[in-house]
Amino acid sequence: MIRKFRPAADESDFVNLKANPVTGFELLGLVVAAHKRGRGLGKQLVEHVIGVAGQASFRAIETAVFADNQPMLRLVIGLGFQPVRMTAHLRADGMDVVYLRRYLDMM
Ligand SMILES: CC(C)(COP(=O)(O)OP(=O)(O)OC[C@H]1O[C@@H](n2cnc3c(N)ncnc32)[C@H](O)[C@@H]1OP(=O)(O)O)[C@@H](O)C(=O)NCCC(=O)NCCS
């Protein structure tokens, strides 16, 4: 099941999540409108996803972030995600992707 969550007030911000009993719980995408970044909205959206995963009794959340996306890496690492593996040269320009996991028993 893939779900899109948007904060009620604004159509431009969203987070996608995928909850699969076999493959696990994934945070697939997160976008905050450019003019609203840096105010804590992205953090609130990821915290929402952590709550959804915990309520659904998943043990961990995974996400994948390109290695040059410093804002997203800082955001998720600040919320307890830890790098677990990486794939080199995944993007067409050669950029690596980092996979991160956040265990939910930290809650
Ligand atoms: C990544 C993104 C969602 C962050 O959203 P945001 O609302 O600006 O983030 P927040 O204001 O909640 O910031 C939370 C933390 O993220 C980190 N962060 C956010 N923007 C940052 C930046 N420009 N540089 C460095 N760290 C940043 C900080 O650690 C910050 O915590 P702090 O303010 O206490 O230092 C936003 O930049 C975005 O939509 N980017 C384009 C889409 C994208 O790359 N999505 C991720 C794909 S995997």
C-alpha cells in the first residue's frame, strides 16, 4: 500500500509512504515547497510517518536519499535514522544513494 500524506492546509507539501507486511515500511518521498523550507515542516512530516509506522506495529522505517542531498540527510539523521547500506553510482550523473533505517523501539 502506498499512501500520500499532505498537511491539511497546503497542497504543495507531501510525504509518500509504503507499508508492506513483507518488505517493510518505507518513506518514499518528501517535498516541502521551496518558500516554506527551513521552518520545521519537513521534520513534522517525517515525525508523522514515524507515528503511522509505529501505530501499524512496524519495527523499522527505511528510506533512500541521494548522497548529495544534505538537507534530507541531516533531517532524517536528526530523527534517528542510521545509514545501513549504499548503492554506488545509482543516478545518471554517478551520484550514490544512501539507505537509512530508523528502528521504532526508539519511540
Ligand atoms: C529535504 C526537505 C524536505 C526538508 O524540508 P524542510 O521543511 O526545509 O526541513 P526542516 O525545516 O523540517 O528541517 C529539519 C532539519 O533538516 C535539516 N535541514 C533542513 N534544511 C537544510 C539545509 N538546507 N541544509 C542543511 N540541513 C537542513 C536540519 O537538520 C533541520 O534541523 P534544524 O533546523 O534543527 O537544524 C526540503 O528541503 C525539500 O523538500 N527538498 C526537496 C525535495 C527533496 O529533496 N526531498 C527528499 C527526497 S529523498
